[in-house]
Amino acid sequence: MTVKEIAFKCTKAGSYYSIGGIRLYDEYDNIYPIKFSIKNSLTSNNFYMIGKDITGTVSTKNSYGTYYFVDSPFDTDKSIVTNYPSVNYWLSSSEDTIKISFDKSVKISRIDFVPYCGNGADRAQTSVEAIVKDEFQNVILQEKYSTSTYAVNQVYSAFTPTLTSFRSTLLKSNENIYSFESNNVKYETKMTSNTTPSPLVASASSIYSSNYPAWLAFNGTRTDVNNCWITSLLTDQWVQIDFKDKKRVSHIEVVGMGVNTTSSPKNFTVFGSNDGVTFYPVLKINNQTNWGTFESRGFNFNHVVKYRYYRFHIHDNNGYASYSGVVDIVYSLNGSALTMLNNYSKKSFVNYGSIRLFDMNKPIKVVDYVLEEGESTDDSQYIVIQKINRKPLSISFY
């Protein structure tokens, strides 16, 4: 899996949203040299990578004045570190997100960034969230970094197994050959009523009024204070989606409220069901405090059972006395699969052992079998096989 878009969402502690230098690394741990033909643009600018056939765009919705530019953090002509009040960082009084998009997929193994503060306390950030998407707009990395106590020019790194690149993903276990592959599927609902688009059905334990129905938690709108599900009671309230068919979920993204942010969930549980009657807990989260306006938080969990119904159950909010609610909920599968091959020939290596991005910590499921008719298996020299005298299972990597 490769990267097509990276967004940085800031939570300001002072007066401004801000981020300093950003550096992207290839699979060999070299910095991609990003250059801008025209420097110092406010909300959008085009770039190219020296020595690579790659171009792209950096963008935001607002940059402060004519001093702090959208391209400054990404421009490798400039230093990654900042020094107040120098201008090699991005600053905004109203927009919390800045992003970079590529014209084609890019292999990225690490992302470094500096949450700017320096001597300018009004530029401090409480947190920075990195959101990485692949060529299919699936979220392959979403991590929030607490930056409220960082030192000046401290560099943070987004470096996880999700972004790690491997040359081959062929595995051998008990004389069987498998191709290991990531599955990253975002179940986007984009609902326009409780029953559309078909066959989706949204429901809730309660609603504050007809203006805040269940489906608004699944319509994909994230920056409208009126586009949210709100409860009529404070505690132990839920909103549910019926996918009609069974889906395996291992990630949930929750967007907190746009006003009265203390009504955002503090303690919640995600339940799954296949009959709509008996529900099983798949994720329990506590102490989600200090929500920002329209703040998005993602939660990973390992769960291999497929469910038709998923219920988001709020036990407590953050202290708001009138209601609880959420702006948006998105369920995803960030998992891995094994495809069983009938041999370890050159064809198998070429077709199923190409470069992948995967996380060995995710749930694995055998999903397919591949037969190669009429081909000899004498090409075993293309894969190195190592047997380990340890039972009941031995796996070797190449």
C-alpha cells in the first residue's frame, strides 16, 4: 500500500493553528526533496519532487496574513526547525488542517513534523493528528500526538508498521505458500435519511428533536454544527447502523461536537450484532476528554468476527447538562489477509510477492486460493525457504 494524501490536523492551545517543518521519507529512509517553483502561497501551491516523476499540491483553507504560507512546512529548501517569528511555518487563525496530495502513489516509510511554538506561546498546539490515505482514499494511518509539553523545535515522527515497506510478502507455513496482503476498507455511508441509501438503516435510542436524527451521524458531514446526532437523554444512549450484510470492522473514527464540545462522548462502547437483539462488545473506550471543535479521533481494535449491526453506545459525556452527541462516525477495516498459492514458482513471486505495505499486528484471514495450471514448481530458487524445528507452526520470510 502506498500513500496518496497526508493531512495534519492541529488543536491549538493559543490563538493560532500552526505547524512547522514536515519531512517525508522514502522506503530507504531518504528525505523526499520537495520544491516549489513559486514560493510563498497562502492556501494552495504546486510542488515537484527532484529526481522523481511526482508532482502534487499542498493546501489549506486559510493562512494568516501574507507571512505564514501553506508551502513553508513542506519546502525542503527551508529548515525543518522554526524560530519565532520567522516565516518558515504555516499559521492560521481559523483553519486547523493542512494537507499534501500527490498525483500518483508514493512510498513513505516515515513522516517527521515540528509542532511550532518557539517563543510564541500563542502558536502552541495541544495536539497534532496525522491522517494518511492511500490511492483508494482509505485511511491507512490516523494517529494523534500530544504536543502540549513539547520542547522548542522537537521533531515528532509518524513511524508505524502501517507505513513500513517490505520487498516481499510471500510466506511459507507447513509446506503451504501464502501471499500476505493488507485490507484497508473504509465503509463510507453518506446517508441522506434513516433508510437511504438502501440498504443502510440508521437508528438511535433517542433524539433531541427531529432536527438531529440518527442518520446525521453517518452522512459524512463534519464541519456543520447542525449536522449531528443528539440525544434527548444524557447517559447510556446509542446510535446504530445496519449494513444489511456482515462486515468486519477494526477501526472507528468519531467526530466530536461543533458546539458545546463537552457534550462529546467521554466513555463509550462499540457493540456488534447479527440479529439486532443480542449485542457483543468489540471496543470499550474511557476518558476521552478535552474535545476540540469538530475534532476527529480514531480508535483501532483487533476483532475478526463480522457483524451486520454496529452500535455506538455513549455511557457518559464530558459534563454538558442538556444532551450528548456526535457529528460523524465512520467504521473501517484495517486488517490483513492471506492468499494460499499452490506453489512457490517465479510466477507466484511476481504476481503475489510484490511490494506491499502491511501491519503484522492486524487480524489475518485466509481469503482465497490460487491455482497455476500447467506450470512447474521447479523455480523454487526464487524463494528462500527456511525450516525451523519448532512445532506446531513454522513460518519463514523473504
